[in-house]
Amino acid sequence: MPWFYYLGTTLMKFLLLLLTRWRVKGKENIPARGPLIVVSNHLSIVDPPLLSASIHRRIVFMAKEEALRNPVFGPLARGWRAFPVRRGVVDRAALRYAEQVLAEEQILGMFPESMRSATAQMQQGYTGTALIALRSGAQILPVGITGTEEIDGLSVVFRHPTITVNIGEPFTPPSTDGRLTKDHLALATDFIMERIAELLPESYRGCYENRKGC
């Protein structure tokens, strides 16, 4: 439902301008066309619509299946064209759908940490993003988000938190000849997470603060 996506994005922009101090840096780094994987740290349930409002191309998000079963947020997420992935297993259906999105030269949105951070600091990334990027050859666009952890119910009306979306330069993770091994996927995942960490203040970087991985 493209109309739902664009209506929701317009509404999100209005709310961000009304209730927060919203800043987007690095818009010039967004490729105008071609397949792309947008990756970001994850602080709040508003992060997906925030990215949609901040990036001018439509994003198809991969979301944990539990979120899509939520009676309130599930219909909204599906209207946003999110698709489910099962955590903790190799979800081949989700991988095929993600690769189809990229084959159609669209943008795939992923949060490599898989869940929101309760401390606002980066957590260890899962290897799914690296697997999809290496199999598809798509570029990765790293994004660092700060401030959405302060959105907590109606108090946002009074606090007007500063929300920053910092968009980095697109890149491709180190490739490998032959079969993708667990070790290579782990190294590629750390490479991706470090590109995100570079876009964040040190207090948000968590276990990626010193570029040693988690």
C-alpha cells in the first residue's frame, strides 16, 4: 500500500517537527537509485518510521515476527510494508524476500542488533545483514540514530528531545572467494557495526567503542 507508506511518512515528519528537534545529516550520501541496505543502531520503536522520514527513498523493513503479531503495531508495520523474520534461526523465507527486494533495486531496512537497546548503547550485531549484503552484492548505507531513546509516551510533548539521524557513506563489506563461513560473516558483521558506531557519539557505541567488536 504505497499510499499508506507516504501518508505515514508525511505524518511522521509533521510529528517530528512539532514534538522534537529533528536533524538529518549526510543526506548527500544517499544513492539516488539502485539496491541498498540501510543499517542502523536501534533505540526505539519509532526508529523505522524515523528512517523513512529521513531518507527520501522508500524503505522495506525486515522486522521480528513478534512485532508483526502485535495487535497495535502489527497492522501499522505491515502497512509500512515490513516483512517478518524469525530470530535465532536461519529464516530462508525472509532471506529470499530480502533478496527479492534488492533484486528490484529497492531499499532494504535492517537493524543488525535485532532488538532495541535498553541502555542506548550498541549491542552485538547478528550476521544476517552481512549474509544478505554479501549474497546480493548490494551497497550498505550506515546510519547512526541518537535521541529516540528519550521518546517515552506523552512526556515527549514537554521535553522536545533532540533527535539526530547521521547518514554515512555507502560501502560494501569485505568480500570473500568461495563459501561464506561463520568466521567471515562474523568479521563482516563487525565491519558493518563499526561503520555505524563511527556515526555515533562515544557514549552510544557500546562494545564497538574501541573497534574490537563484541
